[in-house]
Amino acid sequence: MTTPGSTRTRPNWRSVLIWTAVSIAGAVAWGVIALVRGEEVSAFWLVVAALGSYAIGYRFYARFIARRVLKVDDTRATPAERLDDGVDYQPTDRRVLLGHHFAAIAGAGPLVGPVLAAQMGYLPGTMWIIIGVIFAGAVQDMVVLFISMRRNGKSLGQLARDEIGPIGGAAALIGVFSIMIIILAVLSLVVVNALAASPWGTFSIAMTIPIALLMGFYLRTIRPGRVIETSLIGVALLVLAIVAGGWVQASAWADAFTLTPQTLVFCLVVYGFVAAVLPVWMLLAPRDYLSTFMKIGTIALLAVGVLITAPVLQTEAVTDFATSGLGPVFAGKLFPFVFITIACGALSGFHALIASGTTPKMIQKESQVRMIGYGAMLMESFVAVMALIAACVLDPGLYYAMNAPAGVLGTTVESASTAVANLGFTISPQDLQAAADAVGEESLVARTGGAPTLAVGMSEILSSVFGGDGLKAFWYHFAIMFEALFILTTVDAGTRVGRFMLQDTLGNVWKPLGRVGWKPGLWATSAVVVCAWGYFLYAGVNDPLGGINQLFPLFGIANQLLAAIALTVATTVLVKSGRLKWAWVTAVPLAWTAVVTLTASWQKVFSDDPRIGFFAQRERYAQALDQGEVLAPAKDLDQMQTVVTNSTVDGVLAAFFASLVVVIILNAALVCWRAVRSAEPLPTTEAPYVESKLLVSAGHVPSTEDSVAEEDRP
Amino acid sequence: MTPRRLYGLVRWYLRELTGETAYERYLERHRRAHPGAPALPRREFERQRTDRGDEHPGARCC
């Protein structure tokens, strides 16, 4: 870390030596992972390449952006200082705020995407995660955080309306809402696929509800405010629930917890509704504490595991699927689909919502946007690298037996073994069964969605450090629990945010609906949001072509679309504030994500290949249906009809998302053009300069006086 | 760094991160803004703090 302050110091030799060493280590690691072929490559090199690149990106590029492009000014009071109300706005220690911000941005996304992208090999995914975060993802997060901070913490929607105009603002709002729906559906689908026919997993996840309720009541009535103590009790009960899942699986209760995907969809939709209308203290708040503790703990555990075991990557650097586009996990070639599949971890538009929400209202000093915005995103990217490692240390045969759609693999280990052989990989039925037995599952065939694959990979890594083969089943279910916990928290919080947006918008039409305290309005809007994502979830579960295969690209397109909106806002602000010469900092990633998103949507809409193009797919199945034929993997005419309906809806959505991006970018281009042509600079939307009186120490002494030295107030 | 200091650091961090210190900060602030006026008891303060979440939903990322 560097010393704050903007005075240029003479290069000091120690620092030069250290940075030279970091660069060499990073370059050697990149050399190994990119060039070594036909030999075993250790995951250790991926970690070194990532950490080396992050260090250089943070030290040089992020500093350049902070000083030259954003011109952060520590003499300027932040909204946290100016508007300090002890509630929304309050200056918060930067390390604490980094923790808050990281907990809010990190979720299941960086864990799932890289696992699916492993079908193209470890190299494309690694490169995109690392290069993408340094030049796009972390830049987006930091710049949006800065822009919002300078405007008293305005949300992305408000920023889009103020900076681009009413059309851009409306498009952004519609974009955010529809993206939320797709994200909730896809994440729920991941949970359904992880829990279907798994009494162990289903029992332990179900137990998180009473555990959270218990914590909620404990915090509310017995020990108000004692969060650490409550969370420790919760985590202990959670571990007990995971262990107990194994007992349940072996007992007569197993049947009661062996649920079909369809039943799970029903349970999740009901859960989503109930959780979203209950007061936050009962379920959401305690759940959030639990998932934050689990998140940070598990990620640290996995990092230790990867560093100690340094597992060997089993996947090829670049597989044939990267060029043929025939991969079973998701269809399409490396470009653009790797960049769509790995969204979170490299560039995630969703983060712009967090970076323009709570965080900017709590920053003490402007220069801290670098550590909080850029730094937290680097941490998330590292999570993605570890998820990729966990997927790539698996035997490819097992990977495809778990991740190809059920329609391709069939239901037995024999049929799956044959199907995997057809893809060009091998796994014997015995080995496949043994892998399932080792983690305490009935079967691992077609456990799509990424979560089970990651869990198997994590159980390999963690069991070789902690506990040996005997604990594999525990670690597998620990990992499933860890992911499902995040996702259920996201589902709950996301449904609330979606409802809030809906209430806000509908309140303009009919006043009572806008009142957050009016119960019927609350229930009705919650039901609408839950049904919206529930529809896509149900469609995904019943899709013979595989819900993940069909829906994940939409999820990626939606997330990158949001990134395009955020980067458009950022670029517009840079241009309008007279920083045209630095606008490339956000304009280049914007151009990249626009090209990726639009190419992917174009292919999803217009491709003639029925595996990729939604409408080509619809055409093919509709024609067959007219003649009463059944095309594999559909098994009957009903399933044929399902495919036709789903591909129509998905195709329309892909086209819709793409047109939103185009509208926003064109509108922004117009605004930028006016700004450049205008003789006088456009009026600024920043809050006026107020001199900062806040003293912030750079030390590490944990005391409250140290972090905030308050000035006297009237 | 001594183990004692490390423990202090971890404890400080966790208390700040989870918001356990919010009440102390509130008392401090209250004492300064309204000297002499009775402050909310912890139970009531934590209630109000948590219930704000009902009206201000915060997004969690994917």
C-alpha cells in the first residue's frame, strides 16, 4: 500500500526493487500458464499470476485513475462528513467499509460463471478474469463509486437520468428491474439443481430457516445488538445442520427431504414471497450476518487450501469447444460467450448498484475510493480465480458428466459415461458412481448449475488439507450450503429491491401502492416480483434443453448490459466535466462490453444455428411440432411445446436487452457530442466544494478516536 | 504484533463490521447533540436500526 498524499516523491530503491520482483513473478507465472503445454500446470501459477497482476494494477493503474482522471481531493469533504446524520451518512473506517462493500458485491456469481466457463479451458477464463478486472470491472466500480460520492450518493438510475436524460434514465430503470428478475431466476435455478434429489443438501438448507429465525429472535429480544455472539451461535448450528444432513440422509426421513426440481421450485417461490414480506429482523438480517461470516470464512479457507495443496489443473489450457462452439455446458464460441459467462469476477454491472447506494455515503476521504471500489473488486476477482481452479482440478470426464444437460446425459451412470465418451472424454460408470459416493450423493449425473461442480472441486481441495477422504462428503455439503446461503440471501434481498422499485414506479400511477407501509400493496408487489422470477425458474427447470444452458447466457448478457449502462454514465460524466482526454479509461471497457453484449445478443437472436439462436431453435422445434415429430432431447409433444415457448420468450428478452443498451449508448453519445461542441462547460451536477475538517489517520491502531477525529458541532 | 494486539484488532474489526459499535456511536453523538436528554435504551435503538431495513432495502449482489 502506498502513502496517501499527492506530492510526488523521489523513487525509493526499496520500492523499485519490490515492484520489479512483483512484476517478474507475475510475468513468469503468466508465461507458465500461457505457454506450457502437454505438461502438468499447477494451480499455484494461476494464483501468482493473479496476485502479481492485481498488485501492479492497484499500485499503478488504480493510482493513475484516482490522481489523474478522477482527481480525488482529500481536502474536499465527502458526503459522509458533510451530511453526517448517524444513520445513512456516516464516516466509516476504510477497512471496515471495504469489508461492508465486499460483502455486498460478492455473491454466487463469481463462483458459478468460472465453473461453467471451464469448458473452454483454464486459460481464456483466467485471462478474462484478471485482465477484465484490472481494466474494466474494478475501474467501473471505482469510477461509479466516485461519481456517486461526488453527488451525495445518488443511485445509478438517478445518475443516468441526471447525466444522460429522461430516456436514458427510464431505460436504465427498466434494465435494472428486468436484470434483477433474470438474476434471481438463474441463481434460484442453481440452488434447485444443487438440491434436487439430495436429502442431505435439502435438509441442511431447510435448517437455515429455523436457525435464522432463532438468531433473529435472540437478537431482538434476548441480546439486542450482540451480533458477533449471535453469529457464532448461528455458524455453530449451521455446521451442526450440515453434519445432521448426513444422518438424515441415512435415516427413514430421507424420503421426506428427497424433492423433485418442480417441488423445489414451489418451495423456493413460497419462501421468496414469505421472506420478502416478513420484517427484516426475523429472517433477512440474521441471514445476512450468517452469509457474510460464511462467505469470508469459506473464501479464506479455500485460499489456504489452494496455496497448501497447489493442485494440478486437469483441464486443457484451451479446449476444442472454444473454437468449435459445440460445448455441452453452454453453446457458442469463445468470443463472445466466455465474456458473457464470466460476468461477476471480471466485470459485473450489478456492482454499480452497490457502488451507487450505501457505500458512497460512508466514505471518509475521497482517495479511499481506490481501496474500496478498486480493491474490493480485485478481491472478488480472486474469488472467481479460485472457483475456476476448483473446477479445473476436476477430471474433465467428471466435469462433463456433471455439467452437460440431462437431455444429453440420460439418468444413469452408464448413459452418462457413453455421452461423455461421445464428447471426447472418458469416465467409467464405476468411477462416476464412486465420485458420487465419496461426496455422499446418490448421483452426480447432470448436476448442472455450477454449484455441485464447485462443491466437488472444493471438497477435493479442502479434504486434502483438512480431514482426508473421510470428510469429503462433509466438505461437499459445506460448499453447497455456503453457496445456497448466499443465493437465498440474494433472493430475499433482491425480491425486496425489485418490489421497492415496482412500488416506487407504480406509486406514480396510484398513490397507495407507493407507500412502503401499506400491507396489501406490499403483498401484491412482492407477489408480482416473485412470480416474475418464479416463471423463469419454472421454465428453466422444465426445459428439456437444460435451464442453465438456456438461461445463463441471458443472465450474462443482462449483467454486462448493466455494466454498459454504468460505464456509459461514467464516460458521459468524464466528458461533461471536461475530461475528454481521459474518457478512454471508461470508454474502452464500455466499447468492449458493448461489442461483447451486442455480439452475444445478435447471435442469440439471429444465429441460424439452433443450438445458439433462440429463434432458429424455435423454428426447428415448431416445424417438427407441426408435423407431430419429437426431436431429442425432448421426449414428448408437451416438451416440444415447452421448448418452443421458452425459446420465444428468451429470444424476445435477448433482443429487448440489446435494444436497451443501444438506446442508452446512443442517447449518451448525443449528450457527449453536445458537451464537446458546447463553447462553455456544461453545468456540473456535483455537490459544491466544502473544505474537509475530518482527520483520518493512516495507522492501524484499532481505536475509535483513531478512526474519526470529530470536530465540534454546534 | 503480539497475540493480544492481534486479538484486539480482530475484535475491533468484527465489532465495527457487524455494527455492534453502532450503539456506542449513537450514545456519543446523542451526548454531544442533546446533552442531558435521555438516550434510547439499547433494545429500542437496535430495533429502530434493524427496522429501517424494511423501508430501505439494500441490494446484495449476485
